[in-house]
Amino acid sequence: MRELLDAVAAGEVSPADAEAQLAGYATGEAGRFDAARETRRGVPEAILGDGKTPEETASLAATAVETTGRAIVTRTNRDQRRAIRQRLADEHPAAEVTVHERSDVVVAHAADFDPPELAATVGVVTAGTSDAIPAGEAAVLAEEMGATVERIEDVGVAALTRIVDQLDRLRDADVLVVAAGREGALPTVVAGLVDTPVIGLPVSTGYGYGGEGEAALSGMLQSCSVLSVVNIDAGFVAGAQAGLIARAVDSGGAVGGDETDAR
């Protein structure tokens, strides 16, 4: 602790960073940021844009970059993205900011951030273009956890030939996130064709009876193929689960590893 206090006194470590190291979180203008989540859980902390003002979102993003070297902000709008860019330009001008417009995700890396790398591939599969937002969120999270991400798009069950001609790519992945709206049939079909863990991501596309993702969620939960299912539009959760499986594969764990090594 004395070394950390000396580093703060010398200006080598910021008070927010010191607080994060000691308490596991940092307190900023907009609340407390869980800076220890990735160390504790293996999943990086993310900032949810929904329900926050642009100023609150930008403040938390700046705290994240200061304490962990990275900010991941999901479900952002245009005003929030503008505020994040401005705040980081003022406080962390060397940070690299990437806006994933199609999935409403902003990622910022400090200049000295060392991104993780995993020897594992996550396939992110969409039934149609309308599934791109939550699927993109899952892809960003898996990439930020170090996995290689392969996108396989527009392969919905309305024309099964579209998924059949992608079988080699599907089977090459270590884990698959399969996003679908409407009746949510695509994850069931995929899970019946591969020996890879499949995570079903129901999407709130559709209308009428069972619309807004309810039918997709129900269909995936009732699947006769073996798959796991996250909540409607829960791209972050799907990407995080896929990232954790990718970490197990990378380390030679139970998923994708030799059975003897896993014991």
C-alpha cells in the first residue's frame, strides 16, 4: 500500500486509479465504476448508455479509461457518442475511440492498453439484417475479451440453403452466438448441425402475436437441439458467455480441450 501511496504522491498514479486498486471500484461524477470486474469475473465492465445523460455516460467512460485503460459503452445514442469523444479528447487525448455505429457500441483504449488475445474463434451468426444490433454487441464483447470473431450473416431458415452452405465455417468456430428474431428457429437448426456450443440470442424483431422477441425467446427455450439462451436483445451477455468459453478453449479447459488436460 505504501508503494501505491508514494506513486499517488509522485503523480504516477491518479487518485481514481488508486481507489480502484484498493477498493475494486472508482467513484466518479456519475457513480461507481467496477474496475475489478474483469480480474474478478473474466468479463470486462461495460457502461450501459440507456437511461444515462450524455454527461453521465462520458464521465463513466473517462473513469473506465483512467482505471482500466479501456471503456466499453453499450446502447449509446448520438449525443452520448459525441459527449464521450469530447470528454476523452479533453482528459485522455491519446486514447483511441472506436464507434461501432451499427451496434451502438463505443470502445475506447488508452494508448498503453494491451488487449487480450485468445487462440479461439467465436462465430456470430445472424438470421437477417434486422438482427445486426444485438449481434454486433455480442461480437464487440467477444473481440474485447480477446477472441477472433467470424461474422456469418443473413442465413435465416426461410431458405435453408443459406445456412447449409456455411456449415464448414460454423463447424470451425469454437463457440457460436446465433441471433434470430421472429420465431427464433435458426439457433435450433444450427445446434442440430454442429458439435460446438451454441448460444441463442433472441432478437426483438417481428410483430403481431409473440412479437418483440417473445416468440423467439420461447422457441429457443423449447428447442429440441442442445443450446443455451440469453434474454431478448442481450447481446452483451451472449458475447460475454462466448468470450468465457473462448478463454476455456484457449487455456485447454473443459470446453474444446483435451479431456485429460481438463481434469
